[in-house]
Amino acid sequence: MALAMNMNWREDQEVIELIKRIKEPFKMTNRAFKAEDTMVTVDGRSIGNGHFGVIAGPCSVESRSQIVEVAKAIDGFGASFLRGGAFKPRTSPYDFQGLKGEGLTLLKAAKKATGLPIVTEVMAVQTLKDHLDEIDIIQIGARNMQNYDLLKAVGRTNKPVLLKRGMSATIEEFLMAAEYILSEGNDQVILCERGIRTFEKYTRNTLDLSAIPVIKRYSHLPIIIDPSHATGDAKYVESMALAAVAAGADGLMIEVHNNPEHALSDGKQSLTPKAFGEMMVKVEQIVKLMGKQLG
Ligand code: PEP
Ligand code: MN
């Protein structure tokens, strides 16, 4: 199927089998371009097209015991992927910036202990080049959603990409960021709504749950919800996670820490393994109700 960007192409030209005119600026990301839901699979674990995937783990990788302990706990409660930041985009340059390469080594140890594939953020093209082999799903953070060089670089890899919505990005800008990745040849993209900035102060961000049905309408890509960064408070994570499943999300990203009070980043919004386990019992029931399967 040709992507008819050149308006001189005409349906009566014999060499052209099919022309689809897509009025939105995002083309390959558009459901009009591909009707079936995209499913992203790593090591037999899937997100999208009826598969509900839960990505869980600490905000930052802090130590071997921390990441291995959390990985074992979330694995036991039905998570499909382990998250953990090694390269951290922090608002303050004086805050913990992540263990970098050492953090990736520790993530690999946790993967070895549990079999959980690794989701971790990459902030720079050079880091991507240096560490691509060690990552199963490349996370592009909210702050980098419009870093076009980085988007093009991940678009040229063969690894799935978890693209987080920028904190002030419209849904169209979000889908255009995904378009950068698809246009470079990589269609293994998972979208992640993580809250947008509004006037509200009682939550860290405002979770835009309506992004789920809107994105489902306009795009074939899977959309997951991160209620941890959206609310910024562990007290609200479960409610928003359950609402996301009921609204048709394809998965969740949840921050879990074995000792939230002493976490080096985002402790306030991190669930304990116990709270995560209790949430997962409810998540599983709604996933079933929605006619989907976990993992
Ligand atoms: C994260 O997932 O740890 C993170 C930094 O998220 P965001 O880019 O959504 O702020
Ligand atoms: Mn975080």
C-alpha cells in the first residue's frame, strides 16, 4: 500500500493499487492507514489487540537488592515488564540523576532473576547507541516527546518504544511524535498517557483518561496509562488504574518501591509491593470484564 503524500497520484494510474487520503497530519499512526490494533510483543508478553500489559517497578534503579526484590514481587503479582530508570530526567540538576550504565547492569540482574523484560528511559541518541542491546523496550520520557532527533533515532532501531505524552502536548502532537518513529520504519510503538499540566494543584498532573477513547478512535497503536506520574500520590494510583482499565487502556505503568519513604525519586507516588498486589487483584477482574487477557 502506498502512502499517497503526493497529490499528483491518481487512482486511474494503473501501477497504483490503492490510494487512501488521510486528512489528519499523522498518517502511518492513523487507524485509517491500518485498521487492526497494533500489538507489541517481547518474549511472549504482549500489549495491545486484546492483551493487557502491566509495566511496574521503581522510578529509579537504586541498588541490586532494591531492583531484584521489587522485580520478584511484581512478577509474583502478575506484572509483565519491569521498569526502572537508569538515566533520570530530573527537574533539578542537584537531584539524583540515576546510576546510568550501572543501573542497566542491575536491571539485567533483575531480568535474569525473574525473566521480566526491561523498560527503561533513554534521554540521548548517544546513550541509545551505547546501550541498545541491554534494553527490551525503549522509554521516551514526557520531557523528550518532541526531541525529534531522538524520535528518529529510536525509529531506526528494531526495539519497541514506549512513548510518553509530553506534559503540555495535545493528542495530535502526541500522535505526531509517534509518527516520527513510525516514519523511520519502527511501528512497534506503545503510547503512554501520564497526565498533563493544568491549573490543578492537589494532584501532580491531571490524568487525561479521555485520551484513551480518542486515541483508540484515531490510531491503531496501543495506549497505556501511568497513574503514578499522573497523580503524584500513591493514595490515588489504584483508583486511576482501575478507571483506566475500564476506559479501554491496553496496559498500565505503575511505580513500585520496596521502601517508598526512602526512595531516591518519586517515593510519594510509589506503591509498596503489597499495595501493588492488592491493586492487581482488582485490575485482573476488570481486564477480564473488558474481554482482554493479562500479558
Ligand atoms: C518516569 O517514567 O520515570 C518518568 C520520568 O516519567 P515522565 O517522563 O512521564 O515524567
Ligand atoms: Mn518517576
